[in-house]
Amino acid sequence: MLHTVVMAGGSGTRFWPVSRKDLPKQFLSLFGAGSLIQQAVGRCRTLASDDRTWIVTGAAHAVETGRQLPGVPASHILVEPCGRNTAPCIGLAALCLLAEDPDAVMLVTPADHVIQPETEFVAAVERAVATLDRNPEKLCLFGIVPDRPATGYGYIERGEPLPGANRVFDVVRFREKPNLETAQDFLEAGNFLWNSGIFVWRADTIVRELERTQPELIRVLNRISEHIGDADFAETLEREFPDCPSISIDYAVLEHSRDVCVLEAPFGWDDVGSWSALARLHPRDEHGNTVLGQHVGIETENCTIFSSGSHLVTTIGLHDCVVVHTDNATLVAKLDDEAQVKELLKAIEAAGLEEFL
Amino acid sequence: MLHTVVMAGGSGTRFWPVSRKDLPKQFLSLFGAGSLIQQAVGRCRTLASDDRTWIVTGAAHAVETGRQLPGVPASHILVEPCGRNTAPCIGLAALCLLAEDPDAVMLVTPADHVIQPETEFVAAVERAVATLDRNPEKLCLFGIVPDRPATGYGYIERGEPLPGANRVFDVVRFREKPNLETAQDFLEAGNFLWNSGIFVWRADTIVRELERTQPELIRVLNRISEHIGDADFAETLEREFPDCPSISIDYAVLEHSRDVCVLEAPFGWDDVGSWSALARLHPRDEHGNTVLGQHVGIETENCTIFSSGSHLVTTIGLHDCVVVHTDNATLVAKLDDEAQVKELLKAIEAAGLEEFL
């Protein structure tokens, strides 16, 4: 049976001041109906009902996760006491799935991406499941066809097509985030895909791979999984999980495995990694501005404006900027400088204004 | 005796969104201790106590004026039912003063200028009063020595010094707001002063001048002044005042009178006509930013930041901008484009958002 595992460990600092420490990106409703985590669960629901849906999140976000996803069983919301990257997160979920369903297939997806249309996503997952039916040992990644020379994503060089599968390919190699020149080469070459962080594989396969490559990690996870269904499971998870090494599933398994394949995803995908995503995902007006909320502008061009509630944001002579208003904080930034939001947050902390983080 | 007449009819749209229709500039405390109107009354208080202080204001601002100036007698707060420029305002005040003091000397001052230091202002008024003692027919203007080729002010070309007076001069002519080239010529010539809109004269003198040049205006004002001290004074003022022609005291009297003299004012003066005044009147930090309120900036230079209450304004890569946050509206504008605030307010009205004006 197919199960959905939603990784919801993100801190979402890049959407400050709308995202905060206690309200990361996956909880925001900036991009379509419902929050990103609600959309993530929703688009998987025809594949795996809520009682086959699992969420892995951090302690600070457990309450909000439960509130936003009332249909997901409380026992399926796995609370990490601290972040240890994706390998422990996925390994823990795999062991939990296997306890309920030894034949479980896992769809692993981040909580905070935008994917459209849902029908294409569902069809792609079904292609991946069909591939696993014939090749149960495979680790299937979703690769996104690049539409620009993005430097912010890892790339996958695809090789030969898998026999009998529909646009599923061997992986020649993983490539780290490239510089612009290399990214342009990748784009022109045509056989490179973005690593979406969406995976489909059998739970027993990924556990076996982790046993092979990360025995220490599996030892810790087994100490936890022994208590699945017990009253002290959550307590054991909280106590033992910090002992996991912090490592990504890519680095722990995928980049070394011969069984990895990449499925060319047919859907629109955006990891909404910064405020400029708002302009990609919402229409622009005749001046190139993307506006959410109340705004009046004079000679304002190519700006992204977000205003919460009934607050009015006004701009005069502003070009290529993002203006974000929230109840207690406002950001005005050149669109080019968004990457500096992290630096800004450090400066806010240094100024003793932690209450705004 | 010297009486103070504070003209408080300003709408202060240029300080939107801090100033609003119901809270124009004179009520704001952006520039030093207390609001501008409190500062204006305060700096005159050693010259004329509160019971010799008069305020002329609009109906919309009468309550706030009374609240901010509890020491000024209610009968001295003259409420114009509509704006008719400065000649009717000054003529009305002159008639009211004469009813209390036939020998009254009027110090007329706008409510919304910044003047520092107070001691120099007091000394200048005393020089003007001394000049009037010797030349009771004179209309004494305060002229400001220009420190830049400003194009937003009227200029006064000064002539010969008045015998026996300390830097009080005949007026050769009034010059309207010049273009930049002419303003630079004025600055270099050295005998041009800015028209500050601050005047000292005998009340009977200005009434006589108005009788000569604006007989229709004086007819209307006399219909009002007949009721001074009566229970129906306020009602009469409200009914009759709209019949006054709308005309400035400069155009009605000063530009045609041979008795005008200009006193070279020794004090610092700023009419705080736009947000850039904030940078002139407050210190800048090492990046050239002027900050009032909570602000954290990354690569932010030559900006003026105002944030109300505990709201945090943050900026990244912003140069030469003003950012103003208030509870229900925010302005982000290039400093060059401040004059467009008026255009912005029209656009806000056109968008049906009058509640923000």
C-alpha cells in the first residue's frame, strides 16, 4: 500500500516577516487555497488517505501541524525533538510504516513546495509505483525539467531510460548547486533535472539501504521503533532521536546507490524559496507588480507587495523591491538582495529583538 | 501689548501617513518635545502669556487644538468653518485683538514650523517690537537667510537698512518661488531672504491696510466682529466667514504696501514641508540614515525610517528612500518623489480608500 510521508521540518526563515520561528513556511497560505502543508497532504489524499499519511515535524510545530491537519491520526505526527536532516527523518518514518504495513511503499514529500496541477502529480506518483512494482529495489526520485539556469538547486544528470517505464531514467550522477555558467550548460544539455526532494520507494528498501550505509543511524532508530505502539513511544523518540547523526538522505544513500532512478516529473514545481516566488506564482499587473493585500502605488514597477489584514501599503518611485507588512514587522528589500534575509535575521537577533524572529 | 496669533489651518498632507485629515502636521510630535503647535505657543509664551495667545484653526481641528493647548482660553480659539487663506484669518484675529486691546501688537506665526533656538526667536520678536515702537506704521516680516537654493519658498529682496534698527531692511520686492537657477542667483547675491510667514505688526495697522486694499473682506469681518463677546459670536463666525474672499496676506497687503520691512531672522528655521525634513532635523547614523523608531537594516544608506510604536521596520539594499510605518498604513517612497505624496493621496481616494486619508 502507498503511504505519504510529509517532511515538515522547515524553518522558513526566507519568508520573514510572514514566516516566523513558530510559523514556518509550510503553515502559510500565501500560495493558493490552504497552507502549503495542507496542500501537500491534500494532493496526496487520492493516493493515500489520511490514515496512511505521516508527518514528521519539529517539537515547536507539532501543535500547529495537528491543528492544520485534523484528519491525520495523532500517532502519525512524528515529533523530532531536534532537526537531524532528512535521513533520520525518513528512516524513522519508514520503520513506523513497516510496523503497520510490511509491504509499505513510501511517497516522501516536503511540506512546503508548490506543485500544480494535482492530477499530474498523482499520475507521476502512479508511474513511480508502477516502476516499483516491476523493480522493487529501486529508489525513485522526482526530477524537475529546468526552465531556467537556477543556481539554488541540486541537479541530477539522467542516463538511460528504464525499460518499460514512462520517462524514468537511470541516474548518471548528482551535481551540487552549480554556478550560473554551469547551470546554463546543464540547461542547454537537456539531460539534467532539478532534484525536487520528492521520493517514492519501498519502506523496506530504504531501511535496508540505511542499514548498509548508516548502521549507527539505524541502531538509534531501532531503539525508538521498538517502542512503536507503546505508551512511551513519544518519550523514547524525544530521548533517543538526538543521538542520530545529522545527514541528508541524498548524501547518506542516494548519491552512492546503484538503484536510484529519476522520474521526469510532468508537473509545475516551485520550492518557494524566497519572496520572488510570489511573483512567479501570482499574476502581475500592468506595471509588473505582484500585489497581495491593499496597495496603492505611484510610479511603482516590478515590485512584490504583501500586506496583511486591512493595512494599506503605498509606494512611490519604487522599482524591483519587495515590501512585506505584518502586524509587528515590515520588510522592504531590493529583490536581488533577498538572500540577505538570513543576514537580516542575524542582525535582528544581534540587536536583541528576538521577539520578532 | 504683544499678542500671539497662531495660524493653524494646515492640512499637512505631505506627512501622510503620519499626518491625516484629522491629524495635520501641527499636531505631530515628530520634531522635538511636544507637537509643533505646542512648540509654537511655547516659544511665544515669554512674549505673550496664554491669555494673550490666539489660535485660528479649522472646524475639523478645533477639538484637538483645545486639547493640546489647555491653557489658551476657549474664546481665543477662533474656528474657521472653511479655509480662506491667510488674509481673512489674520484680519479676523486683528479685530478680536483690538476688541481686547486697542494698542495690540500682533506676532503672527504658523503653527507648524520648527524654530531653534527659542532664545533667538524671542530676541528677534523683541527687535521687531522695538522697530514698531519707533515706526508704528511698519509691517514687519521675518526673513530667513537661505543656506541652500531652495525652490519651494518665496524670496524677499531686501533693500536699505532701517535707520536705528538692527538688521531690519526695506523690501525691494517679493519674488515668487524661483526655479533652481534663479534660486542659485539669489543665494549668491546675498540680499535675498526666505519669506517665513512670520509677521509682527500693530493690529490697527493691518486692519487699516486691509480696509484700503480689501474693503469687501473687511466688510465681512466687521459683520463678525460686531458679535465679539456675544453668545452668538461662534455662530456668526460660522455663518459669515465663508463670504470672505480667499486671499493670502502677502498678495492682499504685503506685496503692495510701502510700509513693509524685513527683519533678518537669526534663528534656525524649517517649515518641515516633507519627510526629508526629518533628516535635516534629526541626526544621521554612520550610513546616512535617519531613524525614528525600531529599525534593522542591511546595506541601507541615506534612508529616512519612521516606525510607530513597537513595530519593527527592516530594510535590505535600500538607498535614498523614506519608509514610514503607522498602525494602518505604510509609505515607501524614493526621497526624490516625496512631492508625489499629494498624487498618492488622490490615488488612494480614487481607489475608494478614503478611510486612510
